[in-house]
Amino acid sequence: MSDLDKVKKLRESTGLSFNEIKKALDESGEDETKALETLQRLGVLMAAKKASREVKEGVISTYIHSTKKLGVMVELLCETDFVARNSEFQALAYDLALHIAALKPADLEELLGQEFVKDPSKTIRDIINQSVAKLGENIQVGHFTIFEI
């Protein structure tokens, strides 16, 4: 696999910049697995730096199960309306609603620690940290509610 293919593959999975990916590949001796670990740590660091920023924008997303007997409403917050309108941010909100419907966490802390239903190799916290690194803003789950008949 060429260097360009490795960069493209890592960019698709992390959403980070080409420079960050190239630097991680160089530091790891072109080992994709090690570079991915480095990039995931970078995402966590970026999320920690942005965590104190105020979140006053966002979206409310819903998921209604096909039986119409289960529904979820989730509030996903960010810093600006620019990111709130971003399709990736909105897709994250929907995925969170879907995840909550599937695993029914009792509270926010439980939600953040759960393995993501679409990719069990990552937790919800990991997914949010990746989005923070990709979109460049603090992102937090506000409230969520599960409705079930």
C-alpha cells in the first residue's frame, strides 16, 4: 500500500488533517496501526483542550423504532451554529439516538462508556472525541430521553 493510500485510509477513519496523519505515520515508521493509535490519542487531547469551551448551539435528533413503540430524543451540543448545521454533526446526533434506543443507558456517564452499537471497538466517548477532533469544536451530549410503550 502506498503512503498516499495509507494517508487516505487514515483520513477517512479519523477525519484529521493530512499533516497530522502524515506526522503520525512518520513517527510510527509507516505502521498504520501505531499511527491510528497516535491519532486517537491526539483526538482525546484535542477534546480535552476544547472541553472547557461553552456549548450553546446544537441539534435535537430523534430515532423511532420500526415498531413505533420505542423512541429516543437526544440533545447534542456544540459551540457554533455552523457546526450544528454540519451533516456529520447531525449524523452523529442521529447515531447517538439510534445507539440509545438499542442499549438504553440509564444516564449520561453510562452512555459515554458504552461500546458504540455500530462499531464495538469504540466507545461513545471515543466517537465524540473523534468528532471534536474532526470538527474542531467542543461537542457534548446534553439530555436524552427514551420513550417506550
